[in-house]
Amino acid sequence: MEFRNLITFVRAAELRSFSQAARQLGYSQSAVSMQIGQLEAELNTSLFDRVGKTIALTPQGLRFYEHAQNILRMAESAREDMKNAGAVAGSLRVMMAESICMSLFPPVLTRFRALYPDVRIVVMTGTTGDMFRALAQNDADMILHLDHQIYRSDIVVPVAGPIPIVFVAPADHPLAALDRVPLEDCLRYPFILTEKGMSYRSQLDAQLAERNLELNPFLELGNTDVIARLVEQGMGLSFLPEFVVREQIARGAIARLNVEGVDVTLWRQLIYHKGKWMTPAMQAMIDIIREETEG
């Protein structure tokens, strides 16, 4: 059933004239008669009574007129919906590590919300395994990942960059005044660290083990913001992603230590599945994260 035949039928029914319908639609009268004839043959019924030079809908024509109007309204609604498909709206599901959620993502979220208030954002946290399972099962549109640099054929990485991991101490700590801090001296002081198994904690432990050293913190926490606050309050030293403590270092509440013999760098990567259709909301989030983290 062709849409042009439906449009012609509805117009002829409204005008009660094939000739007037032809003039309005830019067809010849014979073309209109042919289209109506095609519909009637397809439906196996007569849609119009043709008496002399006048036409009128048959009872079957009246019933089909309602169906035709509904079909054309639905088609117009679909066209309008597709016109608006490029609008930044709908929902966006982003999954990330808790440290990123607490420290790196809030300014991104604030800016995104101001620019695109019609997007409903769902933020989830989880481990690296959780995040990649969510991508594979389409339970997340994208993930913001902080770990070693990842290369896989089934993912796309539109934003990536190194994140330094730094030793920090309270601003008034004795080590804060030193230009260079020997690793062994640093390890003599109490530490607050993330749990074992965290990506940068694992790299730190591995590099210490190469030198036959070990770090046993007096406190382990999963929330890096809480760790940073405890360091600021003088509770101990820590080893954290630089973005977590950037603001406290800038205002002089925490000191970054130049510790010799340890070099740990992770990669911040924004990732989505290769098979995922790129929605306008996803592209907008990519652009903002790129500007916030690379600009």
C-alpha cells in the first residue's frame, strides 16, 4: 500500500472531487483515478460511488478513510520524531570507578547538565570487570576507565590520556619541605591507601617489591576523596591520582612529594562498544569530557 495513494484518497474524499484533488496534488485526473483504482483493487472493495460527475464515499470508503487518516498521522509523527532525533535528549548511562565519580566527573556533569538539561544521566560505579560486562551487555552506554591503557577490537576509545599517581603529605609534614624524598624515608611514615587490587596500588606494590620493599598502610579505604581529606587533616601520607588532590595541592592544604624510585602512571579512557550507535547525548558527553580533561 503506497503512501501517495493514501494521500490521494484522503484528499479526494475531503474535496469530494478527483479533479480538485488532482489540481491540489499536481497530478492529472487520470493519475488520481488510477491511484484510487489501485487502492480499491488492493482492498478488494469500492471506496467511492461514482454517479455522473460526482463522487461519494461508500460505507467501506468511510471506514477506510479513518484508517488512512490514522496511518498518515502516524507517518507524520514518525517524520517529526526523526527530525528531532539529532536533539540532545533522552538518557545516557555512564559507568566509572568511584574515585572518578567523586573527583573527576562532577565538573563534567555540572557542565553537561547546564548545556543539555533534557538528558537524563544515570551514573553507575564499579570495578573494571563490572564496567566491561556492562558494555558487553548494553547495560551502560559508555565507561570512564582508569587503569592501564587498553586496546581491544570491540571497543572505541574517543578520549584517552595519562594520569599521574602521586605521593602526598599534609602541608606541614617534615617531608613536604624536601625537594627530593628518598623512597625509604617516605615509607617510615604512616600511610592511608586504597585497598589492595586497585590498579595504581598494585603497580606501587609491584615497584616496591622489585626493591625488596613493602608498604603496610595503617588504614585502607575505597573512597579516594575521604583519603585526601584525612591526609589534609594530618592523619598520614598517601598515594593517589593527581586529579583527586589537585585542588588541595593548589590551595596549599596538601603537599605533593617528589619521591625517588617510583613512577606509576595510569590511563584515563572514555570507552564505548564498537557496536553501539552513537547518540547525540553520547557525542555531547565525549566532547565535554575531551574539553575538560584535555583542554
